[in-house]
Amino acid sequence: MRVAVSRKTPERAQGAILDIIAPGATRTTPPCPYFGSCGGCKLQHISGDFYDRWKTDLLRAALSRAGFTAPPIAPLLTIGFGHRRRADLAATRYNGAVQLGLHRAGSNDIIDLAACLLLTAPLNAILPGLRRLLATLTAFKRSASIVLNQLDSGVDLLLKLDAEPSADDRQRLIAFAKSAGLTRISIIVREQNPESIIILKPSTVSFGGILIDIPPGAFLQATHDGEAAILAAIIAGLPSKLTAKSKFIELYAGLGTFSFPLAQHARLTAYEGSPAAAGAAAHAIRRQALNRLTMTTRDLARRPLIKTDFAGAACVILDPPFDGAAGQIPALAASGVARIIYVSCNQAALARDLKPLHTAGYRLTNATPIDQFPASPHLESVIVLER
């Protein structure tokens, strides 16, 4: 291929492909019509077997940087296109027309999407009507962002607008929610708290058989199948010998995605920094009178647990945000907990966080790569450590 190099360092070069003289053996035809312009799914041109090896090697390299050489890595679990149940979209008015979609590669410009191969069919079905709705809203002046969550009860919509909605705007939002069969439409104006414009039915998901009322725009695992695969890897990594008095500690618990299933195996104390997420989980715990599970609101970046907080725990499970758990790792490494299960979506943060655990004497017993971000360099992984 011929490439125009725009930036070069001793380690790497960056540029744009001018043309492909002869396709390599691992190149395939990208299935998406927006490939090359849209900022997502940049690796659609790489064929399956090579792509799977490359993605697994991302995890292998991260574990090696942490000090774990020749780590035991399970086969890659792949979740393909059409399964993503959460969409974070952007919208803008341009020359009087609404553009709705994802950002162009390396730019704030928006690629106007008719549909996205990543998304589930119900989410894609909403896009045409959503574009028409946005065109009519006076509260949408120049830019907006949209969060679509496909819940167990239906599709939930959160709009972040740049002006206050008029009475007519509110009626249009209500009419759209009804015609699209949404569970709820909520809005945020200039970083205010979410306001639900209409609630047509409960916005719920089930974790471990327990229904959770989901806050507007709440974080969910990207795919249902990915969530199930992560949970299966966590359960497989739990200690085999547990008693009625065994205790787990979970950090960065979110809505309780894994907390509720884990509480079926041992008593669980969970910590989450988002008051809305922790509150939703705590409400379900009280409603179901679940005495084996406690959810505490605590910002672990500002107030990490200390060494003694881990006393008596048979296992610590953590699923930190993209930036990892740097502030929490020192106390965890010093705690001496026999089993740690680390869920990661960022291999750089994983390598950094695991290194002190390796130094503290932890052994890696299993690593499971889960590709719920197809055709991208992002990878989910579940790492089981013990000492």
C-alpha cells in the first residue's frame, strides 16, 4: 500500500492510506458502508482468524507487562455485530438539517447514520423517528447527545439538550415515546439532573433474577451476551470451598450487574461511586429483603478501601472504569486476600494495576478475553489471581 505519513516518532508512524496496491492475505471487505469515515469499528478489514489472534495477543502483552509470563489464556469469546444494547450518539444542526450518529474519525464532525451494524434491531429502528423528532425540537439549538438503552422492559431514551424545552417540545417528546414504544423519555438540560418527561412502563433489567429500576442513561454492559460471559468467567473463578459465613467484597459494582448473582454464592459487600447506580441497587435490595447483600455509595478514587477493610474476605471482585483502579490497588495488594477477580476493558490500565499484585506474590490462574467490542482495539477480560 501507499501511505501518506502525517506524524512519526522513533516508536511508530501515523498517516493515511492513499491506495492498496495488493490486498494482504488477512484483509477482508468491511461490511459497514461508513467504514473509514466513522470513528468506530476501525478493524473491519481484518479477517477472522488473524483478528482473533491479534485481539488475544493484546491481553497476553498486557499480562506480560504486569510480570505474568506465559499466562493461561482461555479461547477468545466473540460477540459479533448486532448485539450492542447501548448507544451513545451525537446530534447537530447543520445547514438546517439534523445530523445524528457517531463522530468522524479524529474529528468532532458527525457521521449521519441511517443505521449502525453494532446496534440491536430495536435500537436501529428508533433512529429514523428520532432524527425527525430532533428536527422539530426548539430545545435542540445546535448540539445534543443521546443515550439509548435497550432494557429488559424496552428501550429507554435520554436526551441531553442545549436549551429548555417548550410546552410543544414536551408534547412532541410524549408523542414520540408512545409511537416508538419506549419505556421512558428523560432529558438533561445544561448538565442539570435528569427529568423524566413521560414514563410509559417501568425501565428495568434483571440481574440474578432481581429486577432493578434503571436510572436514565445508566451504564450497562455493552451487550447482554458479553455480560453473561463476564459473569460466567467470574463465577468460574470463585473459590471452590465456601461456607455460609464466606464473604465477598465487590468494588465498582455499578447497578449490581454482578452483585446480585454473586450474593447467591456468599455474603457480599459492594461499593459503587455513583449515587444513582448505588441507590437503584440498594432500592432493589430493600424491596427484596436481601440480607446477604449490602450496597454502599463510596467514591473509591477519592476514598479507597484500606488494608483492614478487606479482612475476612474470601474473594475480592473489581470491575473498575476505563481508567482502572490505581488508587485502590496498593491497599488491595497489601491485604493478602486469597482470591482476586479483576474485570477490565482497558489493557493499559490492566497491566498497570496488575503489576503491584504480581509483586505482592499473586499468581494468575486464568484469563478470559471477551470481545464485545467487535472490529475495535478494545477488549474485555476477566483475570483470576490467587496467593
